[in-house]
Amino acid sequence: DWMIHRIDPPARERDPFPENVVPMLAKLSTLPREADEWAVEVKWDGVRALAYCQPGRVTLQTRNLNDVSVQYPEVRRISRALGSHDAVLDGEIVAFDEHGKPSFERLQQRIHNTDEGVIRRRMKTHPVVYVVFDLLYLDGTDLTCEPYSRRRELLEGLDLNGESWQTPGHSVGHAKELLAASKEQGLEGVMLKRVDSTYAPGKRTGAWLKVKNVSRQEFVVGGWTPGEGRRKSSVGALLVGYFEEVGGEPVLRYGGKVGTGFTESELAALTARLAPLEQKENPFGAGPKTPKGAHFVEPCLVAEVEFRELTKEGVVRHSAYKGLREDKPPTEVGLERPVEPPPGESVDLPAGMVFGFDADPPADLLDCARVALWLRGMFDHLGLASHPIASGDRGLQVFVPLESDATRKETRAFAKAAAETLEQRFGDRVLAQGSKAKRHGKVLIDWSQKEQSTVFAPLEWDEVEAALASGEQELPGL
């Protein structure tokens, strides 16, 4: 007798349930020219959170890995909708105003509360909704290597739409029309995500873009100035800034005052919150001078700020306070500048290296020009072109275009090595990195700049040489 045995393939081993995943991030950008490969979503004005869901249990974690499950008990009920599924969701916790628009100000009433009694009351007066837009794990399968289109298909199959959670739709293409519609409705903007993109935790690969209708971002609180009249003993305006790298080290740059957008209760709460953080030392290590009479604080709080204008010095004008954020570490707060969306396949390759120069007196602009010429000589020897740039906000820069497959990390290491080579040869006049105390009379080569200034004028090397020969402290455009 013939016997036919059915041989099943071995069961696929389950992927481990994820823990402490840092959400994928988006780059501030303009609309891509070709929108057919991009999915468009609403940009929600809330707090980013990943939901780790197992039967009967949900943990909510912000982008800086803080557990906020206690603050939002209504969202934890999403486990009922998921039933027996194991899932990790990505989304935002959002509070809506009386007109149905996302309101970060209303969300403030929930962000900072952990008292159970207060939370129960605020659930009724300030309810929140978990807006789900991505699925990273489902029933033993890690989905981060799957394309966005497949993750969305699986997410929508879960039908997560309830009183305190929803999965809004998305559209492929029509980015221009949807951005215009979001502006008409008073929304912050839109998100664009390549339909073929995988999920890269904690990275800004260029596969996700955010396009805003208003200028708005996070700033680090570094101090405050008193109010006037009866507010003389409390906060009148916040002094805010953002981190930038100088010589490979993070430095808090002063970014201006924020004196509007506060309610009386918020001013009182901020005054109480800042009091124990007060310090004598000015935390701002770069940028314009801070106002007289300023009170400085430990730079550990992050505020959401809306503004109409950003000056060449990187200072906000006509700004308004929107609230404190608990979901972003201060050290990750940098100045956002729109980038051109990547054409075709998104690959995080740098366009080139940018070197800046910071002269510590008595070193001056001419010393910067001399160091720039030394850099040019080094790159000429290596067969690499280099171009001087006069930047209104960053001074003299040297741009070295690259046409290679080198990653940003590899390029950064090469730029650092170039600066260190000059320091070894001209150590009495050049520094590749170091504290302020070591810079006296020297030129610090800032090899860590990621992009050239957005406001600049191209120079010729002949102009740099001519300025150095003449001894005049000026270059065209500076």
C-alpha cells in the first residue's frame, strides 16, 4: 500500500516582543515634486507614544522612553479592541477642542498629572484619543522591515476605531491639495511617508517628512525674565534655545524670548516649576546676549513654541508659548530647517562636508581665512574640490562636495580626521575640538556642521587670498 504522509514545514519561530523602541522621526521639509510615491497623513498636534499591547495589558511609552500609562487610562482600554492580539502600535495622544481640532493646550491638562483623582476628573473634562498610524509588531512578527504600505494594510485590518482610539485614513498622492485643506482647517500640517519605506527606529532617514503650515518647534528653557507690575515676582517671558554642535560638542544656543501665550495659571505653574532649577551660570554658550536681569535655570525643560519669524542669528520673533513637552529629551532639541525632499529612493547620504570656523580673540576673521586656505591645500592634495562660502549667520565656511557612497557616519569621521590633522600640524593656531578655556587665540574648526547655511554667498579662493594679503578684516558677504 502506498502511504502518503503530509509533511508540514516547521512552524516559524516567533520574533521576540519588542521593548523600548524609539519612534522613527521625520525631517522638516517642503512638498516633494513627485507625490505619487508618498502617503499623506494629517500631522497631529499631540504627544508621540508607542503602545505595547498584549492581552489584558497595555503600556504607553513616549519617544524618550517614559512610561505614561498611568496618565491615560482610557487609552489602555484599547486592549479590549485588540482581543488576543499581541501588537506594538505607533501613534499620538491627542486632545481635541470644542471644534474637533487637535489642541496641544488642552493636552497640557493631562500631560503633567499622575494623581488618580485628578486624572479621573480630567478624563471627563479633557478626554484624549490615541491616534494610531503605524504597526511595528503583530502576533509574533516584527514588521519594521516591511514597507509602509504593508504595515498600514495590516493596521487597518485590526479596525482600531473606538471612543478613545482611532486609525485615521491616509491618501497616496494629492499632497498639495491635502496640505491646502489642512491649512484651511487650521491644522498644523501634513506628514508624508514613502509607501515603500521600512520603519527605522529613532532615525530621520528622509523617508518620513513633515510639512508645516506654521513655524513651530520645541525649544529648551534656559531661563526667564520677570514680568511687570503685579507679575514682577513671576515669569514674564521664557528664555529659550536649542543645541548645536561646536567642535563635536553640544552647545546650547540662545534662541530668543517667548513672552505671550500664557494663561495666569500657566505662569504660576511655570514659576513654581522653574524655582528649584535656578542656577547662577548662564546655560547658553552661543548666540546673541541674553537680556539683563535674566534668571537662569538648569536646561532640562522643553517648551513647544510657535513663531512668525526666525532671524539670521537663529532667534525667534513674534513667538507664543504652547506648553511644556515631556516626550523629548532637551539634548535632542535642535533648530529645524526645512530640507528639500529626496528624489526617488530615500538614502541618507550626505551631499558633502561643511567646515565652520570660530576664532577666539585675539584670533580674528583673517586667521579663519588662513585656516580655510590650509584646508583647501589638504583637499587639493587629496584630489577633492573645496569652495569657500560667506555665510551671514555662520561666518566663513568651506564646503567640500562629495560624490560617493560614504554614509553620514563615515563622512563625519573623515571630517573630524581632517580637522585633527591640521591641529597636529598647526597646534599653536588651530583646534579640532576643546573647551572654551583651551581656545584662547586659536581658531576652532567646526567639522561637525551637517549642512551649509541657508543664507550664503559663494566666494572665490582668490578673494580669500586677497583679503589675507591686504590684512583687511572683511570678506564679500561678511
